[in-house]
Amino acid sequence: MEQMPYIKSSITNVNAVLDGKLQVKVDYIKSIQEALSKGDDRRIYELIDSQKYNETIRKAPHADSNESLAALISDVKFDLSHHLGQQLIDYLSDRFPFFYYEEERLGVFRLYFGNWWDRRQFGFLDPITVRFIFDDGEYDKLVKSVELAQEGTRFHATAIEDTTKANEILQGLVQAQPERNQQRQVLEQKLSSLEERGGFFGGRNQNEEQAQLKQALAKLDAADAKAAKVPAQIEANNAKILEYSKEDTILIYEQRAINDTFGTFTDFQSAVSNLYADYVGQLAKREDEQND
């Protein structure tokens, strides 16, 4: 009986194909190493995302992705980020002179707006993708402050006004203390008189009047208790107003810095959106000029 093979396959040349695939990966890693050794950041950007590079810099529509190759270096992305961040931040110091950076750990760059007192943490810089990752809350606050500035008002204007009015109401509660004291004296005298006159056999009307007097006294007690807390509440509200004013001042600094650099907030937003094209594009242009 003829022995049947344990496997049947029509696929041939497997080792040669596999060798070719592995060589592509090896060549990719070597290209990254070569670019790093030469300080060729433009080439690194091309290698880590060829589709984005070709579509953005070379204006080649529907470019192929090299995502599978880029996955080979995913475990060293923070090392690459640290490397790419050096030249990128040097460029940004001129293009966005009001942004400052702190590398809080390898390849992770925290972004700050301004070098003034009480500056805001504004998000992160990602050198790999060449983009700012703004904190949504802080960025939205800046956008809103720009809109309000066009109307001649500040971001916290309403909050400051409301808190100031709340303080005025609280202060009125304290100032009404003598009037409450006088009311209390009158009510207590009436209640004492009713109790002395009525005794155990007080009529229904007298009992109802006593209950009303006690209720009125209870309201005065509640008002006095609230008035006792007023100084602390006013102090807390004043602290809020101070924080609101500080933040409004910081927002004004930020708007001024943007306008001094870009002219308008819209132009700033455009520069942020086009950061990859502008930065990597100038790297490519510089290389072309050197090769000419």
C-alpha cells in the first residue's frame, strides 16, 4: 500500500519569499538607524509614517501605508520622541514663542502657555506626529475668552458680578442685625405677655398667636445663625473673585501673545492645524537646497 504524505501543499519558494519579507524589515530598521546617526529627522518622519509624509509633503494622493513596518519600532517610540523633540522644539521656539515645554519623562513633553507667573498647563507636544495635544478644557476656555473679548467682556465677568452681588446680600444680612434684635425683643415681650395672661386655660386664639410668635422667633434664629457664617462666606467669595480676576489676566496675556505673533486667533489656529506640513515641509526644503 502506497504511503500517503502527511501534508500536501502547492506553495513553493517559501523560504525565498520569507527571506525577502524579513529583509524588508531589516532594511527598514537599518534605514531608521542611518537616519538617526545622520540626524536626518525628515527621513525619520518619512519612515515612521510614509502615507502621511507622501500625502502631506509630496502631495501624493492615496499613498500606501507602511503601518506594519512602523510597528517594528513601536517599543522605542518614546526614545524617538525624545530625539525628534529636540529639533522640533527649537523650531517651535520661534514659530510659537509663547509655548514652553517640560520633558516630564522620556519623550513626553508637557506644554505650558507663557513664562509668566501662574501660567497654565496647556496639554502636551507629540513630536512623533508633530502636533499639539491641547487640554480640551483649557483650550475651550481660551477660545471662549477670545469670543468674549470681541464683545468687550472677560471670561469670568458674569461670575465676578454674581459673586459680588452674593457678597452684597450677605453683607445686608449682617447689617440687618440691629433690626432683628429689635424684632426679637418685641416678639419675646408679646410671647411673655400672652403666657402670663393666658396661663393653663388660654383660649384657642391665644394658642395660635403664641405659635405664630414662636415661628417668627425661629426665623430670626435662623437668620442670626446664617449671619454668623457671613464673614467666612464673604472671605471665601473674595478668594473666588481674586482667582477669577487672576485667570482673566492670564487669558488676556495669552490672547496678547497670540496676536503679537500671528495677528489673529484664526491665524494661530491655522498654524496649529498645519504644524506637520509646515515643520516637516521646511525640513524637506532645507534638504533639497543642500542637495542642489
